[in-house]
Amino acid sequence: MSTPQPPMPQAAPHWQAAPAPSHPGYTSPIPITPTHLGHALASEWTKIKSVRSTMWTLGVFVLLVIGIGLGAGALVSANAGEQDLAGENPLSFGFFGLLLGSMCVITLGVLTTASEYGTGMIRTTMTACPSRGRVLAAKAIVFFAVAFVVTLLSALLVAFADVAMLSGARSPSGSEWLKGTVGVSLYIALLGLLSLLVGSIIRHSAGAITIMIGLVLAPLVIALFMFSESMEDVRQALFEYSIPNQLSVFYSTSLTDTGPSGWDPLWIILGVTAAAFAGAVALLEKRDV
């Protein structure tokens, strides 16, 4: 019987340590591209052009602005003489269509943000882009651009048509053309942007739309029924700073002789919108989605 031999000692293997990764933890094989505002803008543009509410609201807006604007111009042209039109600004007849059409822009602005909270899509949006301020900024930029372009094209069409139909009226000056087309389009777009921010704050479509429609119509309606002399100052302020009156300022047809004039309504709505944007960003950072 052979005697078992003790195991021979073996040299420890020389293992070569793998180089430490530059970033500890899991390294994805998929290339990672840093995101920026351009990606958020592309995402919001895809959303706003692919949902049905955009086409419906903007379609009704264009029909109201062009239909009522041209209808008012044609009605005045058929029933008013040259003496009646002397000194009239032919651009002012586009006011009626824009006032009603602003309801469509308000609705679309609210739906741009509030509808995502209703469907829960906001969670996907914030997961794809954790920077909440960037998301809100992208929504605001895309919506403002769309609202401004659509309003400007509609206002220009109505302006040219009314000037051609109302040959007895005076020719608008360059500043009147600028205010009656670009100025009023900026105002409508900012009003829609304010609605978007209110939708982000309220997070409820019906509630935000109700608030914005009340903001547009309530001051003027309340002022009409203030008969007490002791409230004359309040009544006058409601008239002067109501949104319908501020819209009419762009056509030099203000309801009052005092109050905002020139480009003042644009600076007022710009200041209110900036304050609302700051508040919406602050709430968006604090609240859960």
C-alpha cells in the first residue's frame, strides 16, 4: 500500500485587478446625452400639435376673429355713408372678433398644463425632464409662439379686408397698424399665457377656465351695475382696467377718457403674467406631481 503524499503547496495566482471605473456603480452601455431646453421645446411642440384640443380651439378662434371681423366691416360698409365713416379707424372693427376669440386662447392655455394633471401624463413629463422650471418654460414658449402667430395672421387678414371695404374711413397711421395687429396679438398671446400659468397653479381645467373667464368679463359686468355715487371711483377703475377696455385701447376706442392708453395695456398684462410665472414655478417646485 502506497503512503499518501501530502499536498504540495501551490503558489498563489497573480490576479490583475480590473481598472476602477471613472464613475462608481453601474455604467450604461447606452450613450447618455445631456438634455437641455431644446429637448423640452421639441417635446412640448409635439404635444401641442398632436392633441385635438389645439386644432379645435384654434380653429374656432380663427373662425370667430375672421368671421365676426369681416361681418362687422361688411355690415358697416353696407349701412353707413361716407360721412358716417369719416374719422373712423377701420381697424377697430376687428375688436369684436378678438374679444370673443380670446375665450378660445384662454381655454387652450389652460388645457396645455391642467389637462396633463387630469390624465396623469404630468408624471411622465416630469420623469423625462426632472427640471420642473424647464418644463414650464418650454410650455410657455411653445404656447406663446403658437398663440401669437395665429392671432397675428388672423388680425392682419381682418385688418386688410376691413380697410379695403371701408373706403370712406380714414387711412390708419403706421402706429395704429402696429398696435392693431402686432400689439393686440401680443396682448392676446400673453392673456393665453396667463391662463396657462393659472392652469399650472390650479391644476384643474374647469376651475382655471372659470377663473380666467371671470377675470375677463366680471369687472366690466360688475361696473355696469354699480349705480351708487359713493362707488363711482371703484366703478371707474373697473371700467378702465377691464380686459375688454384694455383690448379696445389698441384700436384707440377706449370706453373711458382716463386709464391705460397707448401701449399701457401690454405692460400691465406683461407684469401680471411675470408675477404669475414666478408663483407657478415656486409652487411647481414645492408640490408633488
